[in-house]
Amino acid sequence: MAKLGGIIDRLDVFLDKTEEGEDILGFRAIAAEMRKQLELVAKLQGELAQEGTTTNYFFISPDVARAIAEALAPYPEAGYAVSDVLKELEGGVDVQ
């Protein structure tokens, strides 16, 4: 687990470098590898659902997140609503 943690830490550094350099392809590749490593850690710790169950995860790039924030800026109430839903999803609460 310590070795995996070290790998994840190094990937995190590389992820920051690719983001700073606006290397979109590099960012995506490192983010995908980091996701694999984090999934492995979660499986080893028994935190992921058993095989055969469905878990929906998705990644929003910083550029997409920024674009969404800019689009919502003129509509603060909509921004708050989106923020509330994302917070609920992050906490594992079912949103309807």
C-alpha cells in the first residue's frame, strides 16, 4: 500500500505539471492512470462495490469545469443549484 501511495503521489505531481503546461493529452493520460491506481487501492481496501454492480463515475476536466462556472456566472441561483447537487452526489446522497 505504501508503494501504491508513492506512485499516486508521483502521478499527482505529473498531473499538476501537465495541467500547468496545458498538455491536455498528457493530462488525460495521467488522470486515467491515476484513476486506475486509486481504483486498485480502493479494491484492496474493500471500498469498491463488488463486481457486477454498477457504479457511475465521471471526470470533468478543469477546462470544462471552468466553462460551466463561466456559463453559470450570470445566473447565481442556477450556480447554487448545481453546486448543491454536486455536493449531494459527492456525499453519496441520492438526488432526484
